Amino acid sequence: MTSTTRTGCPHCGWPDDAEPFQVVSRHATAAGSTLWTRCGCGSLQVRTVDDRGTRIVSRSGPAQ
Ligand SMILES: [Zn+2]
């Protein structure tokens, strides 16, 4: 299966649709939940999860 829309971490290539390296915290929202995750490279990500799936809305740089 090949998809050109597949995305991943720009710092280490961790695929966005894979299991997060580490879930930092989870917050319930009206639409679903907001998930703060840390990538294997140390990049902090904010994901929104609702009935349409998971989207990464913010991504920080990798850990120094
Ligand atoms: Zn990464």
C-alpha cells in the first residue's frame, strides 16, 4: 500500500499513523480528545482525536 499523503515526523520520520512513542497527557474535549504525545526524537506533538480520526495540529522541534 502506497500513499503520497502519508505523513510523519519531519525530524525522525516516525509515521503519524503509528502508535505514539509516548503519550504525555490526554484531555477530553467536546468533540473527542486532545492528545499530547512525544515522538521518539523528542518532538512534542498535539493531536486531536474525534470520530473522523486523529490529526496532528501542532509539532515542536526535536529535543536538544
Ligand atoms: Zn520524531
